[in-house]
Amino acid sequence: MYIVRIAICNHNATLLIIEELPMPALTIKNIPDSLYEQLKAAAEVHRRSINSEVIVCLEKTLGVTKITPADRLNRIEHLRSTIKTNSITPEDIELAINSGRP
């Protein structure tokens, strides 16, 4: 695990090493004021430092794996196999269509 500290000056963020661990440093420049304020507000709401909030945001964004079309189709086929289609009658469909109509 990397331990970092973030220093923000004039909306430029610099990650600084606290411990001697092999880790990258990241500088974020030209952060729009509105984005910085959103980040700051989110950190306060979540009771995190701005640095921790940045890490959580990056993990959420970059940690998401994209689903391949084949995996998506497999998931759809699995879900379809769990649906009991015999329990719905044409009368049920007609009732659903006409429910709430005058």
C-alpha cells in the first residue's frame, strides 16, 4: 500500500512521499475552481482528507472493469433462464395493459 500526502497550493495538487516506499508521485495542475470545490466538499462529507478523496475517486473510476459483449450476453442468458415465463398468461398481460385506464 502506498502512503502519500497531498499538498494543494493555488489549486495545484502534489503528492509527496511520507515513507520511503517505491511509489509514483502525481502532480495535478490547473484544477478548475468548481471541480476543486466539489472535491473539497465531497472530502468533508465523507470525513476524508482531500488526498484520500482523490484516491477513492480514482479507484472508483479506474477500478471499474469493462464488460465484454460476450460476458454481457452470458449474463443476459443466465438472467433469462431464471425467469419463469409459464406463470404469465395472456390475461395477465391484458390486465397489466389495461390497469389504470378509464
